[in-house]
Amino acid sequence: MKIMDNEFIILAGDIGGTKTNLGLFVRGKTRPLLKIMETYSSREALKLENIIEQFLERHPVSISSACFGIAGPVVNGRCKTTNLPWDVSEAQIKGFFGWEKVRLINDLKATGLGIPLLNSRELVSLNSVKTRKEQNLGLIAPGTGLGMALLIYQEGHYLSVSSEGGHADFSPNNEDEVDLWQYLHKRLGHVSLERVASGPGLLNIYAWIKKSRRHNEPEWLARRIEKMDPARVITEAAIKEKNPLCIEALNMFVSILGGVSGNLALTGMTTGGIYLGGGIPPKILSVLQEGLFMRAFTNKGRFKDLLEKVPVRVILNDRTALLGASLCALELKQMVHSK
């Protein structure tokens, strides 16, 4: 798409442990309008500035403001990324590119900012509960890591609150999960939620089942896991090829994710809904819809009735974090102009 010379151009980024999406946005009628987007491998870059520089060499424009949602805790405009060897800061980006208006936020906060902008075609319901307006929302996003955020409703709008809840303790809910915890504790020490409810977490579950059960691992499956993305291989082998070992691993993953999501709903009293983001949920949508997730989600004893009334939605738009970051950059531009 062509960008008009008189348009304010916003640069937004969704910086994950595996890939980085950068996009140019302009103001739209109902939400920021994406004009150009490029995807880069995060792990192949020494630092974020190198990716931004490469993007701007291909798309040389004047940037009015920029916001980057990044996978990791952001404190005072700085982030030491959890799954990358990067140290990123607003000050470094400003100095490198000579920009005045730069904001660095957690990637789940960025996704949270994007949720109210999504339409019904960009969401899939896992239960029949209607959306409740003006109530708190929760976001949980399994991918390379496990991200969480809350959207607190106050004074007519949502405040997106970032979290590092994915690194809280994994609490087993049954004997199998206890055995899984013991297996991982011996290998890793602290067993966080991310160790079981993420792409690497699915591989951890698979490894435990392979070690502790009688399922045989076919040679073709072992070769694929060695050469390709293990989580993708396990997921596809479960859904498409009906491999028993992979089915059991994926079902356990979905059950754990359901329990974790229910905990987030209770913690944040997210009666407005729980949203599943990240790269994994859309890829396992058929399994999420089978009921195992929702049974684990509502399995909270005396609070089962409360959780049965919480809407649960899967986010299909994989650019939601980018959209939220663009909204943040646009607001940053407006804040500067209003001063």
C-alpha cells in the first residue's frame, strides 16, 4: 500500500523469542491501519536495533513515534529479554535512530491493548457465554514462552497490566501432573508454568510421557523432532497422524493450560472474559474445542459456577500485539502534541 506524504507514520513492533514483526501504521477510522509489515528471525540478530535498521532500509520513511511490545519484563523503559540474549532500552533506540518518541512495553501488554480493537471474525469462542462489557479481562499466551496480562476496566476504558505470571510455580492438579512436576524438578529445579504451558513445555510433557509410559516413539517421529520445531511436530502428529504418544502429550498440555487459565480468571476476577493469545492456541483449536480445556478451566471446587460464566475466546489475529503496540505509539504521538 502507498503511504501518503502527509500521513503520520507509526512504527510498531512485536518482539518475540522466535520472531520479530515490524509494521508501519497510520491512523484509521476504528483502529490503526497497517500499511506494511515484515517478519524477521529474532535469534539471527545481535540486537533489536539491527532488525529495525534492516526494516527501515527497505522502507525508508520518517517515523512520528514508535512502540515495541517485547517478550520480557520492562522496567523503567528497559528489558533484558527472557528467551533472547538482548538488553533493549528506549534510550538506546532513541539514541541509535535519533527519535524522540519511543515506548517499550511488555508484549502481553501490547496484545492486551489490541483486544478491545478486535472484531468477532478475529475471535473463536470455547464456550457459549456471552461477552460481558465493562468487566476485567485476562490474557494468556502460550508460544515460545508463556505470557499473561490483565485488562482492568476503570473510568470507561481498559488499563492493560503486564505480568510475569508465566514464571510463577506450576501447581499440579492430579497424580500425573505430580509425577511430571517431580520429573522436571529433578532436571530443572524450579518448575514454572512456562516449563509446561509453552512450546518448550509441550516438549517437556512429551519427554516425560515417553520416559514413564509404554508408548513407543516411531523412528520417523524422533527424526522430525530432532530436525524441526518439536512443538509443531508433536502437535501435527497428534492432530493429523493420531500418534498415541503425541495425543497424550497434547491432551495433557491442553488440560494444564485450562487449569492455568482458570487460575488467572480467579486471580483477576476476569468476569469479562479470558482470551487465549500467542502462537499455539490457533494451531490446536480443534483440540481446545473438544472440552478438555474447559473442564480444567472450571475445575475450581466451590468456584466452578463462577468460572462457568466467564467467556473464553481464542484470538485468531496473529497481529494483535502489533496492533496494540501501534495504538500505544499513536497515543504517545497524541500525548506529545497535546502538551
